[in-house]
Amino acid sequence: MAWRGQLSKNLRELRFLFCQSSPASSSARSFVEKNYKELKTLNPKLPILIRECRGTEPQLWVRYAVGAQVLSKGNFGVEKGIRLDGLSEEQIFKALKEFSKL
């Protein structure tokens, strides 16, 4: 899974949103608990944001840079997201891998 160390090549931000207690968010919570440290160690300059809020549907959002010039002008790039409802940890990994290829 060498791609995990290359996330910061294509992504400018990785954001997880989920509820602290709902069963629908359990896979997302578990994924973050088990993988945050490794992802951050492999991508130290990549912001990995964790947003917990009661009642929030589990989601994964990534932000891509459109180019250094665009970012410097205040445009923060393109965002894409996916709902994580009902996905297993393995499926969340697969979604993250697909996002990292774009």
C-alpha cells in the first residue's frame, strides 16, 4: 500500500466528518482511530482534519490543488466527497485510494 505515502502529491487536504456516537459512523471512527497516525506519519505536511459533530453523516472529503498560481490567488482548489454510510473500513480505504489517483 505504497500509495498511502503519496497522498500529499495529489491532495491538499483530507477531511473526515462523522458523529461521535451513531452506529452509522462506527466504521469511519474506527478507520480514523486505526489509520490516522500512519497516514499522518507518511504525509506530514498534508492537513488531515477530523470533524466530529452529533448527528453528522459520515463523510470523506478531499481537496485537490488546481495549481500553485490558483492557490496563491485565494482559490482553494477542487473538493470531492463521498458518504461513508454503510461502508466498511476496507471500502473506506478503497475510496481514499481512488481519490488519491485523481
